[in-house]
Amino acid sequence: MTLIIHRGTNQIGGCITEIESNGYSVFIDFGEPLPGTENKNTELQPIEGLTCGDVSKSALFITHYHGDHIGKILDTVTGLPIFVGKTAIQIYNCLENRLSYIQDPDEAGKHKKTVERIKTINTFVPLEQKQIGGIIVTPLMIDHSAFDAYMFVVEAEGKRILHTGDFRRHGFRSKGLIPTLRKHAANIDYIISEGSNIFRPNAAMQTEQALQRDFEMLFKSNKYNFVIVSSTNIDRIFALYHAAKRAKRCFVCDAFQAEIIKIVSENHKSYTSFYEIDFNQKTNPAGRFFDLKRYKGNALAFSGNLKPYLDNHGFCMLVRPNKAFKSIVEEYANSAKIVYSMWKGYLNKEKTAFDQSLFDFLEPYEYEVKHTSGHADVKTLNAVYETIKPKYGIIPKTPKSLGSYSPNKKSFCCRMVVFLLVNQR
């Protein structure tokens, strides 16, 4: 067996891992570097079995639908088998289809091609094993800010590798992390894990449950509420719905966001009431669901009888930072609470991922930040490493260059950790 980190050791996002055995290869993730982090070292060289050559003995597995993990699938060879979680690919298809209508013709064309590529993608469900030659891949569902995200146990030639992707232990579905690893990730030789928060050993992440309670109190205290949140941060969105319902506020979003919410609800409400929404309930303002439709490119609006109803009962409305939402936010700005529920780095001009359009959207208003990370803290990394007790650990994804950094054993305890600073095998 050969383990290769093709990219991701000198950048943020875009990591590509290859596990090769007897001529067969499994690739895990193929995404873009995070915006603003591109440099000459992130340029990708051709990879046999992925972006060029014969793909009859290889396959690509995607941990989740964030762009830094799936965003380069158009660069794969046509015919390469790609595997993605069943609900994850539905969400990604909805997103890409929406983006195919943006004004930039080049970008719109790229998203149209992605929608076509998605039609060829294979899906899996948790614990459904896939075999590529002598390599067996088992997906383990975990909690992340992207819904339907996975770790992969990869077995070949008597060796077992756990590839964690991005994960956390402070979300709604995190309680199953350690039991899942104990049951399905025993006897691991190598772990390839994320390390987004490795330089914050004392950071304590607020749980999504606590954040939901904060929103509930906020909605009870404020009649009109706008929340800027990622359209694919599914558990945060459902938490906002339940917070609004308990605060006896209506829940408002646009038709695109409603489509994503309905995909998740339909697929997962049978497992937990957290994903159950009565979209047709019209007798009670508490959690009453409204999806706004945009006509002929006009801005979204509370039209007809909707406006007096919402004015009377109050609302939580999900907002994205574009002109379609601007007029509604502007109308209520003096009396509404505006909440930013995304990573603060997008608003920090010193960060490479600074988003000017997002900054400009929020700049005229007073707003509150309510957010928690989608990534594991050091305490969680400790728990995972101590649970599976790998022989070796590899952390190719970190928030900055590690240099000669060596982890403090008091904050990061495991048998061995190998930090890859350059592309190696």
C-alpha cells in the first residue's frame, strides 16, 4: 500500500489523498484552495488516475460538499467513478443549479457543467462498503457544518487507514462520534485527520445546542430578526427554525433555501424530529414556514397579506448577502436584530478569505455575531486519537504553515503525529 498526499500540506483547503494498492487507487477529496490562499505552490500537477490517464482502476470519494473538498471534480477524467453521500449530493446539486444562473457567464458555465457531472455521481449511505480492486472503503457519518459528511475507513493489504475529513464533537449529531469509532474504526494503522484548530489548544467551542438557546432568547426579545447564514449549514438552519418556533416567531426564507431544507427534512425526519417541519401549518405563527419567491429578478418582498401578518407576529428570516434581500433588510433595519452567523474571518480585511461583498452588505448596519466552528477542537482531536490509538497520525490540513512546530504533549496526546509540510508519500 502507498499513501500519497498530493496537495493540501502547504495551503488551506484543496487536500487530495491517494491510497494505492496493487495498481488500484482510491482518492479522497478534490477541492479548491480556500479563496485568497492560492499561490504558485497550490498549482496542481497532473495526477494519474484522477486528472489524466487510465481511470479504470481508480475512484474518488468525497467527504462532504464544501468547495475545498469537492470543487475540482470538473478536472477529473470523464468516466472516473465519484462517490458522495446520498443527501450531500442532492444539496450540492441544488446549490450548483442555483449558481448556474449567476450573471458572470464564465462562472455560470462552470456551474452548469458541474450540474451535468453530478448526474454521473454514485452515492452511498453510512456503512455501505465500496470495493475498488483490493481496496475496501467504509463511510462513517460524522458531524460537520456540512450535512451528510463522512469519515472513511480504507482497508488494503492488511492495513487500515482512517481519513477523518472535517468533523467536530460540538454539533447536534456529535454524540455518536466516539461510539462509531469504537465500533467501526478499530485496529487503525494510520489516521489522516484535520487540524484546523491545532494552533488553538485552549479554545472551547460553543455547542450548537447552546447556540440554538441563544437564538431562542434573542428571538423572544426581538420581534424582527434577520440571520446571515450559509445556505448549506443545515443543522444551524434547522436550529434557527426550532428557535423561532419556540419563540413563537414565523420562519421565513427564499424558495432556494426552502428547497434545500425540504431535501433534508424529507430524507431524515424519520430518524429524528429535529429535521421535521410542518411546511403546510397555517394556524399558528409559531414556526409557521414562509418561502418567498422572486419574480423576474425583482427583490424579495413581503407582499399582500404576508406583511401585516409578519409585522404582527414577528419573524426570523434567513438572509444571504445579495441585492435580492437588501430591500427587506433595509425596510426593517431600524427595528430588527441583524445577526451574522458565519465565520468572522470573511469580514476581517487582514484575512486572505476576506469577502468584500459580504462586508459591504453588512457595513451600514449594527449586527451581532453568533456562530460556532464546524471543526474539531484540540480536545476532540485528543479524544479521537486516544480512542482509535493509531500507530501513526498525519495532519496535512492546518490553518498555517507549521514550520518546525511540534505539538505540546499536554494539549495534544497521541502515540505519534506526523505533520507533512511538503507533498510526500
